[in-house]
Amino acid sequence: MTVTELPWALDGRGLQLIRAPSLALHALGEDNATLAMELEPNLLTPYLLGEECQGLWRYRSTQITGNPLDSAWITRIAVDARTSKPLGLAGFHGRPDARGMVEIGYRIDPAFRRHGYARTALEILLDVASRQSEVHIVRATISPDNIASRNLISQYGFSEVGEQWDEEDGLETIFEVSASPEP
């Protein structure tokens, strides 16, 4: 199955990662919350429309305009499957690169943190990556002071491989893990 055909959910986990429709994503990328809400009133929340997510929407809108093949991979809206309530974001930064690496990212609304949603989003992303033959490595880049995310990924076999400076997020530690499921 291709990444677009795969369900971005795990049975019994209660979380789905739903692709943001292109028109809504571009409206968000243009900081047009009014249009985005008209297009997707049930998928957007004040958190997803807020300052913390604005830069991400702009970046992803520009990205898929220049690289349409990335659209199947990028950020999705994390939705509670039982209540249909949007809880945050999760996805890849784009399609696999030349060495078969994909980078993951997730953000959960502060109102819903500490309920296991980031863990479930991470598990879904690792599952999706493991089912794609072109993916060999999964990367996560995390701020040194984001202890919760660092602790979370450490439970999934990620190893520290370096650090980088991100223009938006500052210093980040780079972690990677094999995308292949353990034998």
C-alpha cells in the first residue's frame, strides 16, 4: 500500500491522522483563518489556527506548491476517533529523501497533553514509515529542553546522531531509528 492508501491510525488506539484538504491548508498558509474555518469547520481549533501553528502552515503550503508529491506525507491533523475532536498535528516533513529518511513531527494542543496522544501519534507515524519500502530511517529533531519528547522517543529506539540549528526552533538534537520493524 502507498502512503496515501494507508490508514493513518492504529486499531484500538483512538487517534487518526487526517490529511488537511489542500484548499484549507493553503488558506492557513496565507493566514486566512476565516476561509480555512469555512472550508473545514470541524477540523480546526483555536490552537491549530493560533500562533504556534501559523509558521508550520505557511511552510507546508509553500512546500506542497513546489513539491506536490510531498502532500501525501506532510503534517496531518490529529483527531480523537471517538469524539472527532481535533487534538493537534502529526506527520512527516516530506517524502523520503535519497537515503530513505523521513523526519517526523508532532504537536499536541496543551489542553490535551499528558493523555498519550503524542505517543499514539508517534506510533502511527512509525507504523506508516515501516510499511513503506522506500523508508529506511525515521528522524526526529527535538529541542534540548523538550524533555517530554526526548523521553518519549527514547522509548522507541531512537539514537542521538547529532544536532542542528533550525531558523525557527533554534538548537535541535537529531535522533534516528530504523524504519524496519524489529524481527
